[in-house]
Amino acid sequence: MYAPHIFLLCAAPGDEVLGASAAIMRAREQGCRVTAMMLTNGLPNPPAGFIGRLLARGRTRTIDTIITASRHVAGAMGYDYISWDRAHGAGSVPPRMLAITQTIHAAIARLQPQALWVPAFIGLSPDHDALNIIASRVKQIVPQLNIFEYATPPIHLADRRYGVMFPAKQGMELALNLSQTEAGKRQRHAELLLRAGARFSMANTERELFRPLAAADYTKPPYGYLTMNIQQPSRAAKAAGARIARRVLPLFAAYLRTPPTVPAPPLPIQESR
């Protein structure tokens, strides 16, 4: 899991804080370098038309504030951002999977990391799932790269307290129990991002979960986008989940039908400032 250089993929601001704070800090204590890439700004896309144009200026300010807060968190935890995608909002990863694959391969070729950390394929976020699918393709092209998936909370377990879990055990799961100091830093960093305008729900969990990238049936997300209440989804939640599935599963299938090769020439890395 740890390596001299770790490349961390995040779908939205907060993924690394909620899913990998302790892991990042422990990696840094061991002398590992950690570099992150953010693939969306995490905000809902503005509506089309006049209302969307009215909201655009405030949304741009919010994105700038989130980036500033995220860089502060990264500095506090000791990792760096190689790039940040401020132009694309939440839900934008599945339609851009080929271009994102190209960008990630360009980063890997440049950075030469030994380990890649990616959100797990859970079926609650199309962006997280799409990054996991991309990681499976990366593994085909760069087999020497060690890839680990991390569970990105929160997952609501009905009447239980919030926790994180993988959909299917493989026997290689590693649970990192947060120390009091780690939990405190995680809480402060998450609150800073929330005040800046990042969109996520806090999870009252005292552990982080990692495992080697698991084989998955990417045509059938394990929880089916049935919102966070995965044990007892309402009828409305099922309908909403079905709409998401109809939109993203064909994109996943089309991506998986493409040959596992790197498009040429590779896209340049866009440094964010």
C-alpha cells in the first residue's frame, strides 16, 4: 500500500480527507511522497440558460475558495496537487473517461509513482466508480503499478452509525483505525472544506479502509446508486438510482469496449494555480 511515491486520485474535494487522511499522514511519516489529482470541482453543474449565467460568477468564487482551502489541507497533511480540474462539476467523470485516462497516463509517465490510490467501486457515486474503472485499465497497461482502492465515506447503514465498507470482501482489506490526533485533524480539515463550500456529508467513522484493486462487474454497481441509504432505499430513491444507472452504465460499457491502449500523443498536465 505504501511506496516511495504514491499517486492519489480524487473525484471531488473531500475524498482524500474523508477516505485517506490517516493513510496520507502515515505515508508521509514513513517518508513517502504523495501527489494528488482532483478530477472535478465537486459542485453541481449550473442550470442552462439565464439562471445558470447568473449563478456562474458566485460558483467561480466558490471554486476558488475550495481550491485555496484544499491546498491548505494538502500543505497541512504534506501532499501536493499535480492538477485540479476546476471546469467540470460533479457527475462529469463518466462522460470524460477516455480523456481522463489519457491525462492520468501522462501523469504516471511523468511522475513514475509506485502506487496508485483510487476510490473504490461501490455504486454510490458515478464519479468514484468511473475512476475505479479507469484504474482497472491503468493496471492492464502498467501492470507493475500497485493499485489500491479506498472506501470514500459516508455510507449510511440504516439504523447504525455511519461507517465505511467495501461491497464484497476479498480477504485483503486493511482497516486503519484513526488515533485521536488523526481523527481531530481529519475533522478540522473536513470542516475547513465544508466552510469553503465543498459538497459532502461528514461521516462519524474512526477508520479508513484500503485493499488491492478488486475485480468487479462494472456493468452492475453493487449498490445500484440507491442513494446513501443502501439497506432500505425508498421508492423515490430507487427511481433516482435507476435514472443514474441508465445514464452512466452505457458510458461504462462503451469505455470498457475500447482497446486498453494509451491515446497518442498524451495530453499535457494542466498545472492549477
